[in-house]
Amino acid sequence: MKILAVNAGSSSLKFQMFEMPEEQVIIKGTFERIGLNDSFYTINIDGAKEKKEALLANHEEAVNILIKELVNYGVIKSLAEIKGIGHRIVHGGDKYSSSVVIDDEVINTVTNLSSLAPLHNPANISGVKSFIKMVPDAIEVGCFDTAFHQTMDEERFLYAVPNEWYEKYNVRKYGFHGLSHKYVSKRISEILDKKYCNIIVCHLGNGGSISAVRDGHCIDTSMGFTPNAGIVMGSRSGDIDYSIIPYMMKKTGMTIDEIDKILNKQSGMLGISEVSSDFRDIEAKISVKDKKAIMAHYLFVNSVVGYIAKYYVELGGVDAICFTAGVGENSPHVRNMIIKRLACLGLKLDYEANDNMRFGKEGVITKEDSSVPCYVIPTNEELMIARDTYELIEK
Ligand code: ADP
């Protein structure tokens, strides 16, 4: 059965087509700069990559081209072969604790949740509507970034603010990157061959979050009401004292939107290193002993170690710690710094294994006598979407 996994952002649309249940990727690609000048798309098939220019005024035009290309490349003969389309949807609020088949009610609910994710949910829904129009017979499924974290208890998701803020305005911790946390925690449970286990998942990408998972259920996570909370990220500050905001507004005359933009886009690794939000650029500067780049790394590692320590205690000990996403999968340097700081818990890094575990490799990076094994598990959010979509169709 052919299933499409779709991730529609405000100006991009990524897709992967899977043959299910074999979980084989048939074709994948990205449409970029939708609604902007110089839009283009890339298609990857059979190890070859092709880039093409195209005028993409909106998501619908991208979907139109995508469908034509699936036929051109001989992946499908007719649209009827696409049985399911799974969509990544950033915010499901507290309405969705698992993926769901999309109907009008889901579209309305997700649209109404846009005030919680003003950049993401409208783009996600625009993607969904385009596919409904172009492939009306396929079953559309919504896979929420927040769903996996819906198992958190009130004592973990509430903020210590007046109850009315939660009851009337939905102010609470939601958590994000749920598809990744679910995929990685499931994968490690298979590797350990343990259904009941305590896992810490460190999703360290451009955006980053850490979660504490018990027996496959999230009990806590570092992102909050928005993805800005938690660890230091590429260009996001992560946790800060909220009083800095009114203080800086008064000191500089900046508006709340200007401050918000700085905390989102000009802070984190970029703000401290003054080099880049990309760890590769920062690591290049560290190799020439750039002090600000070194400081950015320290702040990042401190924030990650802090959350690992907190979740180690919250879980009452752990069976494994997993690293995933761009930085977690590819930076032995960052993993080395983090695991060294956890030596007091009995963690022992295997330097050679750590150095070799990059670019899509999966495996253990600690020594056999480490109190807790640490693993690199390449994440696969698209596969998670395809699995959920397939499962809902088969039901
Ligand atoms: P997102 O999905 O949040 O955009 P990714 O999970 O793709 O992020 O991670 C992207 C980040 O991964 C890059 O910004 C970069 O900092 C980091 N990264 C990728 N490759 C490497 C590498 N070889 N060494 C260090 N960092 C890397």
C-alpha cells in the first residue's frame, strides 16, 4: 500500500512516499520557497537527486506538481494507488493524544488552535486542504507533534500561574517533536528488548527538546507552551527568566514582537557565538579557539545536562539515554561533552564508538560497564507518520 507522509511548512512542503507495511521509501522530495520568488523543488529517487525550478504560488500548486511527478517518475499509474496521506500537524492542543483520520471537524479544530501555533497550523491545514482537493479518495491522517506528550500528568504540564490562565486560555506545557520522541523511544525499546523501561530522549537539532519516557509514555518534556522553552537551541534562547522581556522593552523601547523575534531567531547558539545557529559552523570556530563559540557550546551542554539530570531523577533511574536529530546524530564532540558531565552518574563514554557513530548510523556509544548505556538513534518522523497512517487505514 502506498502512503505519502507530508510535512507542510509556511513556505515549504516535504514529502516521502512509502510502500507499507514494508516501510520502504519509494520517492521523496521537498518543495521550497512556496509563495516566494525563485521557488524550486527537489526529487530523490533510486539514490539520484534532481532539482527543478517551478512557479509555486501556494501549496496547491506544489501538490499539483508533486502528483504529476509521481506519475512521471513511474511511481504511480493513477491517483487511486495513493491510499493514505499522513500530515505532520504541529499543534493538536490537548484535543489529540494520537494521530487521527482528518474530517471537517479535525480541520476546524486544528484551525481554531492556530492561536497556539500561528506560523505552523495554518500552513499544515493549507497542505491538508490541497491534498483533499487533489487526491479526494485517499484517507488523510493528522499526526500531531504534541500528541505523544499528552500523557504528561497535570503536575508536570501546569505552570504555577493563576488557574484561570489554563482553564480559560489553555496556558500549559504541550511539548513538541512528539513524532521523533515516539519513534526513538519505540526503537530503543526494541533494541533493549524491553517493553517496560525508562528512557531519556535528547532530540538535538536546530530546534531541540528532551523527554522522559516511561514504558512508552511521555511523562515530561523540555519544550513548553511553545517550542521556545527548554534547552538552548540554534537560534532560540530556551528557558529564560521572563522578567528579562519587560526589562528589555523598557530599556530599549523595543516592542513585544521585536523581543519575541530576537528570542526566537537571534538567540541561542547564534546569539552567544555570534557565528551561526549551525553547530557545524560553531565547531569550526571552536577548532580555532574562538571564545564565543566555545561559550555557546558550554551553555548548550549545560542546558542539556540539566534536563538529563532532572529526568534521571524524575524517572528514578534510566535504562538508556538516546541522542537524535542533526546535532545528536552527527556531533561526537557535543555528545562527548554531555556524557563527560554525566560521569558522576557512572556514565562512561566509548570514545571510538562515539567518533564513528555519525551520518545515519545507529548504535551504542558508551562502554559496557557504563551505568547507563547511551545510544545514537537516527530519528525518522516521516516513517512514524506513515506507520500511524497505515495503522488507521488498516483498522
Ligand atoms: P531541524 O529539523 O530542527 O531543522 P535538524 O535535526 O535537521 O534540525 O538538525 C539541523 C542541525 O544539525 C544543523 O543546524 C546543525 O547544527 C546540526 N548538524 C548537522 N550535521 C552536523 C554535523 N556533521 N556536525 C555537527 N552538527 C551538525
